[in-house]
Amino acid sequence: MEKLKVQATPALERSERARELLRLGVVLAEKCALDDARRTFREAFDLARRSGDVATTAEGIARLLRMASESRDAAEISSWERELKALMATFPTQIPSMVWYCQAVLAGQKEQWREAQAHLVQYLRALEHEPENAPLMGKREARARAWVMLANTFAQRGHVQRAERALQWVKQEFEADRLPSINGLIYLQLGWIHLRRRDADAAATWIERAHAAFLAEHNWYNHLYVLYAYACIARIKSDYPKAQWYLELLESATTAPEFGFFREQITRERQRLTQDSVDLHIDGRKLQVRTRESSGISLGKQYVLLHILEALSEAHQAGSDHERGLSKSDLIERVWGERYRPLAHDNKLYYNINRLRRLIEPDMKQPQYLLNWKEGYRLAPGLKVQVVGANNPLKKKSDRKKGGSS
């Protein structure tokens, strides 16, 4: 009996040391020391596996999967996915709840939100049958965190009202406990719900509460999500300089390769910021126009209308005062590639200008985008214009003629 006790002691010590390392890794991750956190989680995983502690091994895999997801390291993600499958194959009757949590993390990385939701439900069920100290964070905190994640899967699948109801229940159930990070995560997710609805004021109220919660805990990693949310709120409020400032702040804080996920999000938000801060977006590839009032205005196969917009945009952006326009003669030459003759071209030009105005102007009687200008037309002064995929074969033909005659 004494011999068995002596043999068991090193394994128990390794298991306890693994759990201590996991706790340390969580703290390091909260301080944004992601590389140090990853190494600590790996050491914990190795110790737990050597000790035969299936639950702590699964916890280590879950943490390492999260690190791999943050860095967008496909090889690491694949490696830990294999470890998870091996664990499940080796201990088919001893699967701890954390295995389902791992599966949810994997599905979320692949944006398979239905599968992530199913795994989280299974995790919550399995959690009920485990000892109170089985999960590293304690069962109550584990439940709260799982419900916040579950609400996120609802939102990602488009069930926004269901997500909000779930978060309000979690808030009512757990807010008074002041569990580590939980209140901040609840407030953050409620903020995102309102951002999805483009309700910037309501979103700001919740994000500010998340901000205060994470600052009180010195959780700098989750604070990055707060800064990102502030950038989105500023964009929705059309405060583009402030949105840009928040994104630049985030960029300076996430230069390390471990922050690959955040850099992806920053890039996407910059694209949205560019789109939102443009008054008139002209997409020659899709034959679409977007204005402040309308998105995705289709030009169908009306290439002439597209080429009129492209020509006027080129003149608009060429001038230092952004007020240049084109005469009727210039438009006929640039769009149709023909020499201007009033009797032959005036009606054609008036007709197409009116067609264009019907599509893009909120009020034909008071144009905001396409204005009369001297003996021709121009885009409104100060209009912020973006053109992608410009391609006018008639203009190119005209340009070649000019090149050959010069």
C-alpha cells in the first residue's frame, strides 16, 4: 500500500503543477503576453499528459487551441486537433467536459457556428456531472463563460434576439457573483448586439461598462476588444477620425505575430471604415453604385451610365479643389469616343444624365451628387468618391486615337 502511495505522488504533483501553470498562462494571456502564455500552456499540457490527468490535459488543449487561433497558425491548430482526437480515442469512457469545450473552440475557429453551439450545449450538460473543482475556473464560472459563448453563437447565426435574451439571463444569474472576466464579457457581448443593430448609443453604454470591468481586473487582452468596439461605434456615428485613431492604437498594440486574429479584424474594420466614409462608391466590376442613402444600386448592363460616372469621378479627383467637371464635349469624347456635335449628342447626353440621376439622387429636383456645371456636368464639390474596377473600352479607344495622331 505504501509503495502504491509513493508511486502515485509524482503523478499527483505533476497534475497539480500543470493546473498551476494553466492558471499562470491565463494571467499571462490577460496581460497580452501571448507567446509566454502559449509556452506555459504547453508545459502544463506536457505535465498533465505525463501524469495521466485527462481533464487537465483537455484543458491544456483548449488553451493551446485558443492561442493557435489568435495567431492564425493553421499548422498549430491542426496539431492540437490531432491531440484532441487522440485523447478522445484513448479515453472514450472518460471524456471530461473540457473536450466539448475544445470542440466548440475548433468549430468557432472555422466559423462553423451551428457545430460550436451543439458542442457548447454538450459541454454544459457534461459539466453538471463533474466535481465542483473539475474545471480550472470552477463550475459556476465555467457555466457563465459557456453561456456567454453560446450567446455569441446565436448572434453569429443571425439569432440576435435569442442571443440578447441569453445574455440578459446570464447577467441576471451571474452578475452579482463578480466572477473573473464574466461581467466584462457579458457587457461586451451586449454591446456587440447593439452594434449589429447599428444602435451606437446603446452599444457605447455597454462597451463602457465592459471597459470599466476589464480595467478593474487589469485584463489588457479583453481591453483590446473594447478598443475595437469603440472604433466600430465611432464609424457608425460617422466620426471617422476617431475610428481611425482607435484602429491605429490597436495596430500599435498588436504588432506581434501572436495577434494574427486581431490584425485580421483591424483590416476588415479598415475596409468597412473606407466604405462608410465614402459618399459615392462606384464598382465597375459589379456594375454597382453605393451612395450615402442607398447601398448596392445596380446599373444592370447600362455601361454608359457607369462610364459617365467614371469620367466625372476622374475629373473630380484630379482637381486640387475637387470641383472640376466636364463639358458636354469632354463627356461625349471620353464616354462615347466621338467628336461632339450638339445636334447629334445633346439629347443622348441629357437622356443618360437623367437616367443616372433617377438611380442615385434622393431628390431629382435637388441633386446632391450629379450637378450641372458651366457647359456640362460635375460631381458635387467635396464629395468623397471611390472608384474600383474602372474600365471603359471606348475611352481607351479614344486615347489610342489621340496617341496615334500626336
